[in-house]
Amino acid sequence: MDYPLICAISTPEGIGGIAIVRLSGEGSWALAKKVFRPHTPFSWDEAQGYHLHYGHVIFRDKIYDEVLMALMRKDHSYTKEEMVEFQCHGGRLAAHRIMELLLALGAKLALPGEFTKRAFFNGRIDLSQAEAVIETIHAIDEKDLDFSLTRLKGDKGRNFLRIRDDLIALIAETEAVIDFPEDGLDDTVADTIRRRVLKMVEEIDREIAKAEEGKVYRHGIATVIVGKTNVGKSSLMNALLREDRAIVTEIPGTTRDVIEDTVILEGIPIRLMDTAGIRRTDDPVEKIGVDRSRESLQRAELILFVTDKDGEFDEEEKDILSACVGKKVIVIFNKEDEIDYRHEQRREDITPHKGVFLSAKKGTHLEDLGHAVRELFLSGVIAENDNEWVGNLRHKESFMLAKNHLLEVLKAQEMGMPLDFQVIDLRGAAEALGEIGGETISMEILDRIFSDFCIGK
Amino acid sequence: MNPYLGGKYDIIVVGGGHAGVEASLASARLGMKTLLLTLSLDHIALMPCNPSVGGPAKGHVVREIDALGGQMALNADATQIQMRLLNSSKGPAVQALRAQSDKHEYRMRMAWTVQNQENLDVKQAAAERIIVEGDHVAGVLCDHDLKFLSRAVILTTGTYLKSRIIIGKELTPAGPNNQPMAGKLSAALKDLGLELFRFKTGTPARVDRRSIDFSKTKEQPGSEKPLAFSYMTKEFNRPNISCYSTYTNPRTHDVIRENLHLAPKYSGIIEGVGARYCPSIEDKVVRFADRDAHLLFLEPEGLFTNEIYVQGMSTGLPYEIQEKFMRTIAGLEHVEIMRPAYAIEYDGVIPTQLTPTLEYKKIKGLYGAGQINGTSGYEEAACQGLMAGINASLKLKGEEPFILKRSDAYIGVLIDDLVNKGTNEPYRLFTSRAEYRLLLRNDNADLRLTELGRRIGLVNEERWRVFNERVEEIKAVKTWLVESKFKGSEEKVAAYLDDKGSAPLRGGISGAALLKRPNIDIRELAALDDRAGQWHDDALNEAEIEVKYEGYLQKQRDQVRRFEKTEGRRIPDDINYRDVSGLRLEAAEKMDEIRPYTIGQASRISGVSPADISVLLVYLTSKKNKEQKKIEEKGKNHDCL
């Protein structure tokens, strides 16, 4: 079969210790043989996979670089094809020169995600595993990385497969009752459906909860700090940034003018949105207009409402709080070192919100804020240290769709709809679950997954 | 010696069973000069197995055949001795008509229709070879040193190809009912390069009505309401004869177990593959060892015979054992066998060698329809015969082929399955084989297909008129439903709702809205409203389904649209599957063999996985993108000039 040889630089742009040039497809070894001069001669015919060879890339007497060359055999590589990796000196130049040489000798430049696509097409990984690869690359948090790696392994806790199998068995039993009306098959089938569907809904709910919790780790919590001027919003901001020395990055956010800072608090990534705006509030002239707040609040998943007020909130604070209706809010009673809060009373005042007492300036009790966030966002459905299969957003959508179909089945039963109508939604649910592992074919899903890949993976 | 030229035809149909009669009638009615060859003029449209037509999915097909201008429904209506509506509580899509037939009347009436059809000759002769010139069919060579020439040939050989009958250890080279079989044709087909399979099927014993004690069995009467497959059937004066049911018991199973070594399947005599869904009684006893009773039906075979068909008791056990185990069954203690049960093995041609018009890819003008394609059942055979007859005629006329989609008809599902997946056991239609069965109902077969039949030319004036009347009537009922007002203040309305356990009405709502409530029946609504017309039950029923289940119907239509978006995507005819990088070799070979027209068709080929389809989709998309780019670049260059 025709396997075009592909190559790409697999390490990121920039200066680093080493850079890796990757080659995959039939003829990889033959091409490597043309350009690689080993320090210790070896027989290519008897060479083993997963072995490193030290030497130089040399072509027509020109030395390209000093490299370590890794050989991987067909069926025992990332793509399931014959592969070679050259580890050359860092920086772009050496790697580029080697890649250009390989291209000149007939290899083709790999498209984004092409290596993984081949792994998928060659049957090494399924769709949910292919996605896990992207997510491993983009992981921003330790727990997030664990999820991706567990899914990549692809052997454990894949409940969606089991639920789908159950569903298909149930469909088959129901169809038998319909197609063999004269065989006197059990007419209690409606009860059976009800019982089993309820159980499946429960299982799917758990998967959805896991995916939601996974999302917290994967994407962080979009957070806005609000409050009146001089209550200590920027101190809180600075305290959080100080708490997490390793500021992950400054990622341009969804809109052009918003800058996000991500901090990890108690292991949970928190995305502080619109912090630039908040920083400016140090300027005593500028107050946060309620309108402006409202806009930020719309996008936030968590609102940190800072106050230094002992006693009733004033009108402005009440305005801000009323704009937070339907959001998860933590009221931060700042400056606990200066103000004596009458704890019990205040706690009641702020229901349904949570309250935390801390001093941003002194950095005391920041961990309480972490615990409050954890309580608000994590139901504990994902156990610590347990390598569970946790779905991503796409999986969650499929689970939700499947669940809706199953609820339709129950509704149809209540409405006294005949058996056949229940089967329609049972099938719909099975189809939705099939989207997770790729049993159900959809061009849109394929496109979505592979468009996220970077070159060289 | 030169064979005698018996005649020249447009189309020759080889075999006069259920597929053969539909094929030859369709072809003759479409103006083709047609010859029907049969091994025996006495056995045209024979029912060698169950004396019945219809059932889930099968009954749907009968109505589809009718809508397209076929004969089966009319013949079944005219010769039925009992009619029932099955699955009436399980939903409109899975309801199906089933007729008990007078098997002799069925056969004679169909033979009479065929013999009197204009453009159609019927002759008794055994086809032995197919004449092929180049890669095109040219006629048929028969026994008696007889030759017929034609532009197309349709093979509808049923279970007669090199068949043999097995009863215990006794093997007889014969067709059903010990008739002569076609001994030479299958070898000749092999010589043409076609690949054959060998299947097995069976039929239970026929017993003497007078030897049964019906008081120990349960009566299963036919419907009191007049029912018919065809909307053209206007006379309902047929007798209504009951069937009866009874059960096997542990003693029956003991007799069977003790003699299992005598059954051909267990003694190793049978080579052919049987159907899982139609197991012999010995299979049932072995496979469901924990069940101590199996249901069986006693079905009359006709008005002028005492033969009773023992449904559910097909077996390959010897005569003696058959009678012995049947006599353990309640009501059958003194039963007398009139004809023993037997198993039958036969050759067929692997159907993946066909295009969706049922023409063989290798030999132009040669078609296959019915059991030769690996199906089982009269209805499955008949619809293929009809489609082959239509397509052979259309091709000779130089017109577009007639292919039904899976979302059009059960016939479409059946043929799509056969030519793409093939089958490794006798293929029977089930409603569960249809993805969109809510749209493929028994009640709307005519609404789905009559217009198509009209376009082809098989729907005559009378049928067209009846159809249009029905369409208008349904429209009238639906208009009434939408425009009517039922008021809670009206006493009879309030009483009706109370009676149904339905919530009382505050103001007034339309009949359509009311009908969507559980337990509300359109006939009862019509009785409550003076403005309701005197409509036929069929029209009321149709409108009720369309209104009551509107949400579900829409859901299914959406599914079809989604399906057609991805799966309806065309695969270029000139695709080279070896060029598709990443496609597994096995999948590439399968697709190359079938040459699917669409992604959907490709996905249903057995041995092709969803991952293979993903690979193909990505290939087609990237190819399209590249071509698009080329065009754009060309455009750019042009601008430069």
C-alpha cells in the first residue's frame, strides 16, 4: 500500500536543549540510512526497534548535525508505521536543516496532527484516545494531564462502552418482542426497559458529573473579582499571584482586550479574568461601574466579592451582589487582621453565598478560599489518585444527548406510547454514546478533533 | 447439432415462483415481450412452506409491492381464509397484516393471472445454461434441445438449484415437495464466473385435520373486521377459518433428545447453512434447554384439503420420530402425518455480485431475484422479482434505473443489505432491519410508493384514481382535526374526557391537540363532532397516526436528513481504493469488490469498520479541497495574465 513518507519537527519553536525531527511511513529507515553515519557501525537489516544510535547526519560530505537516532519498527511505533526520530542540537537551525534535507530526499511535510491521525487510521488508537493526545499536549494542570493520559491508555473504566453494550442488548431484546409477535415472548418488556434505562441514566449522570469536574481541571474556573474601591481587590489579586509562584502564562483570552492570569489554588486552576481592569481600580478616581461589572459577570463562573464592611452591605454592594444572581459567589471578608467581623451573623446574611475571612495583604487564610472553591465546584465524583476515565466537553455533549434520549424513553412510557416509540430513543441513545469512541461516524466530529492538532504530533 | 430456437424475447424469467411471477408480470406490463420458464406449469406460485402471506416487515413489503403495481397483495386478498392485524398494541410502524392462504387457490389464481397476461408466454422447460456473448447475456438453453434468445434474463430459481431433500438419513435429489430440481444450471452459473453459496431450510409436517383434538388447543380466530393488503380489494366475502395453538412439553423434548443423533444437522449430513431465526424443533430443544415448552400453531392449508401446517415444528428427524414426538403434544395425541417434515439444501448465487438494480456486475443483462440471492420467504422473493422485472425493462428502454433507498421502503432496505452485506444465512426481513421504520409503515406504503409506481408505468388508471381519492380523504380528515373545536362546556365532550381519565378542558381546543393526549381515539372524536365527515377507517387511521405521533415522525425525518448529509455523500466512480492512504487492505479489497456509490453504502459493507469509513471520508474531503485549491490557483494565474 502507498504510505507517503512524512516528516516534521516535533519539538516547539524556540531555543531548547534538543530538537527532534520525526519521520514516519514506509521507507523511513531506508531514508535514514542514506543520511545517517553511525559512530559504531551496525547492521540496518538486523537493527531493533526502540534503540538509540549515536552518529552524524551527513549527506554528500556535508555534516548537518551530531544526533541520536531512534529507530522504531512498523507496528511498534506511535503511528504503527516504520518511524525514525533524530534528536539533534536545540535551536531551530539544526533541526530545520535536517528536515529540509529529508524533504529534499522525498519525504513530505506532515500536516498538523498527521502522525496521530495515522495512529487512529492504522487502528492503534480510537477516537477518544486521539483526542486525549491533543489534550495531553495542551494540559494546563496536573490532574488534567492525568485525565488525558488515562484516556490515552484506553483500557480502564471506559464505562461508555459498557453502557452502550447494555443499550444494544436491550434494543435487541425489545426488537425480538416486536418482530416475533407470535412467539409468546415476555410481555413484561416495558418494565424491563424502565428498570434498565433508569440504571443507565444514573450511570450516565455520573459520567456527566465527572466530565464537568474534569472541565474544572482542564479549563480552569473563569473568575472575576468584584467589590467597591479600596476593599482590597488588587491585594487579593496580588496575594493569589504570590501564592502561586509559577504563574502559568498570560493567555490572550476570548476577546481581544481581555488578559487572563491563571493561578493554581489548592490544585484547581483559576482563571482571573479582566484583572487588568481591576488593577486599574487602584486609581481612586475610577470606580467600577455596575454596567461594566455586569458584563464581566456574565462570562464568569465564579465571582469573588470582596468587602471590608462589618455590618450591612451598602446600596452599591447590594447592587453588585444582585447582579450576581445565578452565579457561584464567594464573599471575601478582607482585612480580617484589622476588622473584627461578627462571624455568625454575617454568615447568615450572605446566604446562598459562601463566606471566607482572610487578609489579602498579610496572606492569611488564603487556603480557606481554596477550600471554598473546591466545595463549590467539585462534588468529589473524581476520587484523588484514582486514574478514572474522565470525559471531555465533547464526550459530555454526547452523554447529555444520550441521557435526553433515555429520558424521552421514560416519558414515552408515561404517555402510554407504544413499544416501538421507546425503541426510537433507545437507538438514539446508543448512537449518541457511539460518538464518544467513534463507532458512530460523523464527519463533523472528525474535523473538530483533528483541527486541534499541532504540527509534528 | 443446433438447438431448436423456441423464440426471441426481450426478457426471459427463469423460474415461476413468487419472484418469477412478479418479475414476468412487471416486465410484460411494461411492454417487454416476456417469457416465463418454469419446471412445472402445475407449480406456479407454489407455497411449499407456510400457507400464509405477511407478518411484521413481510406484510409491509406486500403493501409496497401493491403500491408499485405488483400482484402479490391482490392474489393474497383474493385467496385468504383468515386475516389478522399483528402487533396492534406495539405501535403503528410495527403493525402488520398477516393472511392465512388457501395454498391451492393462491397458486391457481396466480397461474391464471400469469397465463392471461398480455406480452407474456409461459412455458414448461428446464433452463440448463445461460447464453452469454462477450459480457452480455443473450438467452437461455433448455432441456428438450431448446433455445430461447433474449436481451435480458432474470434468474428466479428459488430453492431448486441442485437441491436435495433430507428426512433423517434419507437423501433425495429433488426440489420442494419432491418435485424435479434444476440439476445443471448451478454448474453453468459457476462456469460464468459467478460465486455460489449453499443454504438449508426446512418445512414442518402436514397433518390430517381429522386426527387433531382441537378441544385441547387454543383457538386463534381471524379478524372480524374486513382487512386487506390492497386498497384495490373491494370484496370481503372470504371465509374466516381459525388457527389453533398448543405447546410442546418435557415428554416431547425427551423424545427429541433421545433421537438427536438421527437429525441431519447433528449427524453431519447437512452442508448448507440454516437460519438462526427459524430453528428446527431439535435446535430449539438443544439451544433453549431450560425451556420446557415451545409454542406451535396449527394452520389450515386450504378449503379443499385436510392438511394442517404445524408451524414451529420444522425438523430433519425421520418420519417415525416425527410422528412419535408430535403425539406427545396436547391435542395431537392421535395425529396422523399426511406429509412428513423435511430439510432442503440448495444452491444460490452470492448477492454481493449484484448491483442495486439486481443485475450481475459481471454479466450485463443477467439479473437475480428471490431465494437465489439468499433470502427466505415469499414476500422477500416477490419484491425482488418485481424490482428486477422493473429494472430489466427500464434498462432495455434506456431509462434511469429504479432504486429505492433505505428511507423509502423495506424493499430498499432488503436490496441494500443483500448487495452490500451479503448474507451468511437465509435472509429474512425484520422491522428492526429498517433504521427509519416509523416512516416505512404498513399504513402508508401506498402514500410512499404509488406515485413512483405511476411514473414507472405499473399503476393503472383505476389504482391511480383510488389512490388520489384516498389522499384527498386523508387531507380532509386532517383539515377537520385542525379546524375543529372541542369545548369543555359541552356535556358529551366533558363526559368523554372523564371516561378516558383525561383532564377536563377549560376552554376549547382543536381535535388535533386533543388527539395528542394518551387514550384519545380519532373515531371517538369524530363521533363527538357533527362536522366530522363519513370517512373510511383507513383515512381516519392515517390522519390519526400523522397527527398523534407528529413529534416522533419529525424526529425520524431529521434522522434521515442527517443520514443523507454524511452517508448520502457520493463516492467517485473512478476511485482507486489502493490510493487511499491508511485504508486497511481488507477494507480496500471489500470496497473494491462492491464499488459502493455512497459513503452510507460503503459503511454497510460487512468487513468495513467505522474507522475505515473515517479514513475514506478524510481522503474524499482532502481530495476535494485539493481540487478546489487547484481551481482557485488556476483562477489566480488567470488574473495575473
